[in-house]
Amino acid sequence: MPGKGLSSRDPRDLGWHSGPRGHLLFFLLPLKALEICQQRNFVEETVYLLSRMGNSRSALKMIMEELHDVDKAIEFAKEQDDGELWEDLILYSIDKPPFITGLLNNIGTHVDPILLIHRIKEGMEIPNLRDSLVKILQDYNLQILLREGCKKILVADSLSLLKKMHHTQMKGVLVDEENVCESCLSPVLPPGKVFEENRAGLPLGHR
């Protein structure tokens, strides 16, 4: 039955010998493991192996078509953080009202919900549509507040760092005739000038 983890299965159930070598083979032969899981109709195990092998789109397709679990499909798309997976999920869900509801409730922070809303057919009845739209607006307002808060923090930090840099550049430094400007590589002290103890306090920013 699908749904049980591979860790609960005896390696002998998958056609291999038990013991350390059997477990080693299980990890070293993912293609063989995938083939056996597909033959035995172990859906969740197949999804896991496909994902680990980099075939995320096939894994998502199995979740949608075999498990019919919108929450698991959404969670999988979140974990993979792949725009193509979200597009596949939207295309598969567009004629399935329960899937649309699940997406509306979870897609806002990952994909622009307008991409989904524009594809909903006119006249389609979607469970809890009003609540889902309210949640989208709330999530959007929260994002705006977070962005405004981050902007204020960045502006304050930038101003503080600018003042600190300005103060540092205006500080005097001890120099002598051997010092050169790091910008133009010219001597900091003009030749022929006499300074007390051959030293002078000059502000940074010499040209």
C-alpha cells in the first residue's frame, strides 16, 4: 500500500538480501530502487526517489495524479522553489475547484496569485472563494508592511553608515614625507614644505 515509508520495509521485500550489503545496495542503486517502487506501486517512495534524482516535475505529477493531494503538492513545490513546478501545479489545478482553493490559500507568498486568478473560468464554483481572496489580500497587505518596515530600516542604517564614513574621512591622520596618497600616489606632504617635526595632521580625501 502507498503511504508507508521505505524505512519500514524489509530489504528482502524489495528483492535484495538483508544485512549491511543489502542496505548499501539500496542507496547505491537508485534506478533499481525506482524501478521496483514503480512496479510495486509504492507512490510516495517513487515520489521521494524521483525528487532525489532531480526529476521534480515527474514527482509533482505523481503527487497530483496518483495521490490527488493538493496540500502535499503545494508543500513539495515550496520545498523545491522552482517556478516551473508552480506553473505545472496551476495548469493541473485550473479545472479542479478544490485544488484552486488550496492554491489560493497558499500561493500568495511564492507566486503572484493573479497568474492563477486570471485563468479561472468564468462561472466556475470554487469552495470558500471569498475567504481565499480575503486571505490573499491580507497576505499582500502584510508583504507591503514588511517591505515598508525593511525600507525604513535600510534607510536608517544607510544614513548611520554615511555619517560614520564622513566622520572617519574628516579625522586627521599622522603623515610624513614618505607617505603617499592611496588615490593618486602623489606625496602627501608637498616637497620643500617644512612642518613641525616633519608631521602634520591632514584630513583623508587628499587629491
